[in-house]
Amino acid sequence: MRGKLMHFLKVSLSFICMALISACANQKLVDEIKIVQSIGYDLTDHGVKSVVLYPIFEKKNESQLQILDTSSNSYYDIFPRLNTKTNEPIEYGQLRMVLFGKTYSEKGIDSVIHSLCRDAKIGSRIHLGVAERDASEILTASHKYKNPFYISGMISQNIAHGNLPRVNLQEFLFDHYGEGRDPFLPYLILERGNIKIDGIALFSYDKLITTISLKEAFILKMLVDNSKNGSYMYPLKGAKSTLNEFILLHSIGSKTKFTVDHILPNPTISIKVKLYLQVKDVPEQINLTRGGQIRGLESTIGSYFEKEIHSFISLCQKNKVDPIGFGDLVRSKSLDWKEKDFYAAYEQLKTNVKVDVHIIQTGVGE
């Protein structure tokens, strides 16, 4: 028995030593590579410019951000060219953010997307985005925050608490390669030197077509996701003071149901939305302590959002983009659906919209 116990202790000690050696080896490895955590792509007169952001670890829980850039006539040799500018190999297994310049996005981002989805090192939940001008401009501005995950953190926070619908590489691939739907990405700008999410970039296949505001992003989130925690400034008609023309609405949640009523000659789709709201700030002339005024406000807000949804759908039809996925809805009900034929007649698609608003909390004393 004692011999078996000694053997067990020796084996256990060996495994512990191996684990410690392995841990030390991994720590040494981290110090000997450049771990790229954000990368941007811009279009130039001669090809592609790329900028990467990576940390240099100095002390425990402390790091300095470094920027490295290169240019090429092709996307495919960007990383080999970056490697020629550093004394340590570049790794991108911890990549969290891929940002595209606007002109690069307008030309098409399929080559990058195809490469990302084929690379086993890249996680499916990394964030993508479009910069108002150059991606390098945004990444350079993020340098001052001393956080390699600052931009991806902004996007995650605005999905959870703001007007951004759920979007990452996995969601983009589903919309990009799926039939009857188009992808979209967060749209970032610089405002007085600070990075700001200013709306959403709408794509057709892999090309940027147009952008929408955060106000319209609320509508899109309501239709494709759950608009929980989004906010919206509702214009109050007849307000006496121009300073009090709006009511701030905070979304508690929404449920949207689509029904394909007709397919031929032109598709008709009914959209029913249940929207649960909290009224955050109310002008003095509005008294929400009375049930009658609350019900009246629910009705007028519902009618307002019905018009806003129709306007947003018209914008999408005009630009021939389908971020809502109407094509996929019709495809699920048709045996002979063809993507080319559907989008050729996309502008003739009709929608019937009904928004049922419930004000759950008013945010004022009862």
C-alpha cells in the first residue's frame, strides 16, 4: 500500500512540474510575439493600407499600445509585410476588432470576410465595423485610451445597452452568405478627437451602400432583434417650448412577428410589433399620473412608430438593401423563390405595420 501511495505521489508531482514548466513556457511565448487585437483596412491609390494595434506588456496588468502599418497592392500579403517591420512574429489569435475604411467598404470586403471565416484562429464573435473615413484614423485615435479592446468594448456596450442590433462576425456571415438578407455593421466616426458610434452601415452582399442614424438603428433593432435598453427621442407635437419638444423613451423590450400574406404578384408582409417602453423624461405639460393620458400617449407613439417603420423600409427599398431579411421570409413560403427575381421587384414589396405600445413605467411619481 505504501509503495502504491509513493508511486501516486511521484506521478502527481511529475504532472505538477510539467504544468508549471508549461505555464512558464507560455508566459515566455507571450513576451516573444506581437498579439494583434485590432486591425484596420483602407483603400489607397495603389492598393491596401493596413494598421494593426497590439499591446506590449511591461508589468503585471500594465501594457503600452503600439501601432504598426503597411501597404500592399493586395490584401493577401498584409501580414507577411507587417512581419518585416518587427523583430517578433505577429499573431492574431486574440483578434477582437476588424475595422474597414469607408472607401474600402464601398469597393467590397469579401476577400477579408472570406479569409476570416476560413481561419481557425479567428473567433466567430469578433466585432467588425466601418469608419467614416479611414480605419487607420479611428485606430490611431483609440491609442490614447490605452486599451486594445476599447472599440470592441464600445460596440458590445451599445448592443447591450444602446441602439445597436446584435452584430459580430458570426451574424455578418449569416447575412452575407445567406439568401434573402443583407448584412450591416456599426458605423464609427471621430467627434472632436473622440471615437463615436454614429449609426449603422448597410451592405448589399459585401459592398457598403448607405448608412443610417442611431435613431433609425433603433427601428432596425426593433425589427431584427430585441430593442431592449435602446433609447429614442419622441417628438412631442404642440409643445410650447422648443426646449421641451421631445420625450425620451427607453425600450424595455420588443416582440416582432412577420406574416407573409401574399407572394404573387408582389409580396405583402404584415409586421406586428409589441413595444414595451419606459418614459424617462417628460415635459411639464404632460401629466402621466392619469391612466387616460398614458393610454393616449401609447396610441400616438404607436402610430408614430408605424410611420417610422414604413419610412425605414422605404429607405431600404430605395437603396436595394434588405437588412430586415424580407427575401428570406418570402423564400420560406415559396417553392420557386429566386433571389434575383425577388430583388428585381423589391421596391414593389408592400408592408402592413401595426405597433402596439405599452408604457410599463413612466419614471415619474405616481
